[in-house]
Amino acid sequence: MRNHIRTTALAATALLAALSLTACGGNDNGNDGKSDAAAPAASSTATPDTGKDAGDAKETGGGKADAPAENVSTASKGSTGGSGSSGKSGSGATGGGSKSPVTCTGSNTKVTITKVSRPINHLLLTATNTGSAPCYAYHAPGLRFDDAQAAFPVLRDSIPQAVVTLEPGQSAYASIGLSGEPDGQELHKGTHLTVYFTGKADQGSTGAPAELTLPAGTFWGDNGFVTYWQSDMDNALTY
């Protein structure tokens, strides 16, 4: 009986051990199952993250690709702009050489007077632009011989079609008829001539006058005349 009880106890012990081992094996398999289920989930999570990162990389890469394209475009415009600037710089330089016109005066011109053989009893005034900017030779020069009280008459028939503009180095011309008709008028011996320049409004003189010494043997009459400034010497001497 005692042996039977021991045998039964041993059998029960063996059975408990077997059940314990079976339970342990089942738990291990369950853990493995959980591990296998977790692994795909991590992989699935990694895939969207990778996909997102790749998308970000494409956008960033697209941004980087676009940025150089814009820079190149800007650089190209800059080059064009540079050429434009050079053009403008070139223009600026030309503009600097061709400054805004001013009024011709005794300060920016050199005025000379010469005696001509034709027409007779005529002198030729030449005003040459010595400045760095173009100047307008407006209207007619105002003349005063020596200490004469009145200004010398101006020939209105000689008005040019346009104002004479002198680039630096260019000249304007005006002829002086020392005596007019009728003959037999009283003549005055002249030694000095003051040449006044007029402004656009033709109201009095402007700027510094030019002071000239007349050619020897110059005689002038009260009914003489001076022409308007002309751009051509021959035109000035037709009057």
C-alpha cells in the first residue's frame, strides 16, 4: 500500500513536471509569435518612415535642383544686366561726353573776328565751343563798338530755321555789315568790340561777354547790321 502511494506520488510528480514543461514550451512559442508579429510591425513602420524620408529628400532635392536653376537664371540676368550696365556705363560715358546743353557765353566759347574780302565792308564773327558740354548759340550776338551808346542793329531776316547747337569744338558764325544803305552815312572808326550772348528768352545779355580788338582800318555806321548766329559760315556771309 505504501509502495502504491509512493508510485502514485511519483506519477503525479512526473505528470506535473510534464505539464510544467509543456506550459513553458507554449509560453516560448507565444513569445516567438509575439516577436514575429512585432517584427513586421516595425518593418511596416520603417517603410512609411523611409517613404516619408525619401519624399522629403525628393522635395529637398527638388528644392536644391530648383535653387541652382534660379541662381543660374539670375546669374544670366545679371550677365545681361551687366551688359546692360556696361551699355549703360558705356551710355553713361557717352552721356558724360555729351552733357546737357548750356547757353553759349564768353566763358565757354572762343570768339574771333576777321575781315573778309566778300562781301565788302563785312566782318565775320566766329564763336567756337571750348567747353565740355554742347551749348546753344541763341538768337544774334549783341554788339557794342567802343563807347557807343546804342547796341548795333540786328538783321531779322537772317533768323535760322533752328537754334544753332555747338558740340565741343564746333563753331557758329555771324556776319557784320559795317555799313548799310543809303550811302553817305557818317562812319565811325572802331578799335574795340564787345560781343554779348543772349539767352533763350532773348531778353538782354547772359553770361560773360567777349572782348575783341577790331581789325585795323575798321569803320562802322549806325545803319550797319549783325546777323543771327548761323551753323554755316557761307550762310552767314550771304547777308
